[in-house]
Amino acid sequence: MEMIFKILYNIANVALILNFVLVSILIKKRNIDSKYKYLFAYLFSMLTFSSLLEIKRTLGLNNWNFIESFCLIQSFSHFIFLCLFILNEEFKKMEKTLFVSSTVFMILLFAFSIYIDHKFQQYYSISLANFGLIIISIIYFRKLLRSNPDIDLKKSPTFLIAIGTFISSGISMPIYLFARHLKMALDLNTFLLIASIAPFATIVLHSFITYSLAILWNTKK
Amino acid sequence: MEYKKVILLFVFICSLIFVFLTTSIVLVVFKYQKKRRLHKINILDLKTEHENQILKAQIKVQEQTFQHIANEIHDNIGQKLSFAKLQLNVMQDFYNKHQQEIIQEIAEVITESLSDLRNLSRSLSLDFIANNGFIKAVENEIEKLNKSGLYQFKLIVQGDSQFLDLDKELMLFRIVQESLNNVVKHAQAKQILIKLHYTANSLLVNIEDDGIGFDVNKKSNGSGLSNISKRAQSIGGFATINSSTSTGTIIQINIPIYESQKV
């Protein structure tokens, strides 16, 4: 089971690197929409934090609290950059209020998650970030249904990334939320099998991002 | 026991989220596609309406011009030619026999021209269709073209003929005129058959010729054929054009007779 988890985890990392390279090329060489800078920022931050965690794991630094606390920032970046990308279209007053209040709410919840359980803070924070992203995706879908329908959903990068975020956040949220209890309730193999859903969700998200970037690559020649 | 509850709760929440995700995505995509389809139909309707308005304005201007020319022919040129013919008849007595024959020939040419001008005036004027109806106007058009002696025309009227709205009759007549004009200009036809088939709800107009035909799919420079379709659509009907080099061309126009009915 550990093997499956590791394979999925590595595939998710490869997808992250691939998307980062793709978006960097697209931003540098093609005249794409400025909102993709948020996607770039998202991928860059995820890559940075993943690298730091990988370094930590390789060096076997189990008590490196400094890096541990990075998980909070990683969760926050995960929420904030994807959120900014999905809701990038002109913010109306209500959406702006929603965005600001949800961000403040997220910060408070992150702080609260540290307070209730320091050891499992990363799981709670990721779970909260995913919950926030589900809400943001719903706001986007609502906005989409209210706007003038002149886009082909199959070819809309923002819609595809929003769908990817919605699915991946939806399927990984309960894993992180119940991680602590599951770890205690299940044997390691079963836990790892269930925990494999988390990297699988990341792969799903990155597949949607890759597909969206491929669409941009083909249309912005 | 505690752990069992946690696992059950986990499974329950996962199932709930799965159902929520699937339903939401299907709902969003389905609703959006439906809205998009309706939006496209609306745009298409607006476009068609706009095109119809432009066409109606064009037709109105054209009819006004035709009416003006018809009035000019009837009131001005016709009167002047009639006066010239009268003067020639008066002049005849002052000349010798040979000169009288020449004057007679000139008078005959003027008579023929007057007749041609009268026919032309009729085919251009709205009054002729308003007073005599669509069938008479078509007969008059055929009579006018028959004078060239190049074509054999046949007009068949089937069913119980009836008067339609003046706008429809006028539009139909202009379509027939445009079609016949195309036959004369391009078809190299010898025989032309015009069939008017009246049913309870619609009128089917068939214009067939045995000419050289053309490729319907090929884009032509002229706007005659598209004009026929647009004019038919503007009165709630439609036109189909079939043509091949071996069988000539068939133009079929189907028009609803009552205002509320669309074919």
C-alpha cells in the first residue's frame, strides 16, 4: 500500500513540475491573460513547499518545526492563489466582500486549527483550504450561470480549473479532516490506501490544469 | 466502537461529498449548456428579425421606385407618345403615298412601344396587382415575355385560387419576376412552366425551366437566388432551389395562406 501511495505522490509531483514549466513558458512566450500570474504563483508556491518537505524527508529532520509551520502557509497559498485565479474576473461588490470575509475566516480557522491540535495542524489547515475552495468554486459556478453564456465550457481554461479544484478539494477534504482519527483507527496499510486518495486528488487537479494549459497553448499561437 | 463510528462517519461524509460533487457538476454543465442553447437561439432570432427588417425596408424603397417609374411611364412618356402618334395621324394627309406609308410604319412602332410600356408599367406598378390579383399579374408578366418569341410559357393553376394579403401577393409576384428574370438572363431555356397550387393552408409556386441549370452549392456573384429565399422567408414561407445541368432548374416557393400559420 505504501508503494501505491508513493507512486501516486510522485506522479502528483511530476504533474506539478510539468504544469509549472508549462505555465512559465506560456507567460514568458505567449500573450496570455494576466490572471495566469496567479496560477503561476500557485504552482510556484506548491513546488517550493513540496521541495522543502522533500528536503526535510530526505534529511530525516523529523522535528524541524520551522518547515512544519510552512504547511500552514502552503495551505493558505493553495487557497488564496487558486481563489484569486478562479474569481479573477472583475470582482463585484458582493463578491469582493465574500472574498475578503472568506479569507479572514480562513485565517481565523487556520489559527484555531493550530490551537486545537498542533500535531495535526497541517491536516486541518489543508482540509479548511479545500473547504474554502469548494465554496469559491460554487461562487464561480453561480457567476457562470448568471453571466451571458458565450463560452464553450470544454475549451474554457478557467472553468476546467474550477472543476478540477472542485473535484480535488471535494474528494480530499474528508481525508484530511479525518486523518487523525483514521490513523488511529486503521492499520497502516488500510490507512495508506485511504490516504492515497489525497495524492490522487492532486493528480486530478493537475490533470485539469495541464489540459487547460494545453488548450491555451493551442489557441494562443 | 469509537473508531467504528469514526469510520462510518467518514464513509458517510465521503458518500455525501461524492453525490454532491457529481450532482453539482452535472447540474452546472447541463444548466449552462441549456442557457447557452437558448442564448444562441435568441441571437439567431434577433439576427433573422434584423435581416427581415432590412429586407422589408429595401423592398419598400424598391416598390416606391417601381411605382414612381410606372407612374412616369403612364403619365408622362405614355402621354407624350400618344400625342406624337396623334400628330402623325394628322400629318398623314399632307404627304404623298410613299411618305404616308413611312408615317404609318412610325405610327405602328409608336403603338407597339406604347403597348410595351403599358405592360412594363403594369408589371412595375403595385396598383395592377392590387386591382387584378397575383394570377393576373403573372399572366401579364408571361404575356410581356412571350412577345420575344424565344420562350414557351405554360401557366397551370391548381386548387381553389384565392386572393392573399396584398403584401404577400406583391412579394410572391416579385419572386416570380426575379425567377423569370434569372431564366431569361442565364438559363438558355426554351420551355418555362409556372405552376400555382393552392391548398387550404398554403400556396405552392413552382417555376421550372429546361435550361442549362447551375451548381446550387457554388456561390454566385449575383444576389438573385438569395433574394428569392429572403423574400419568401419575409412572408413566413420558404424557397427551395433544385438545379442540374441535365434537367434545368426548379424553384419551389411555399407560402402559408393565413397570417398565423407558418409553413
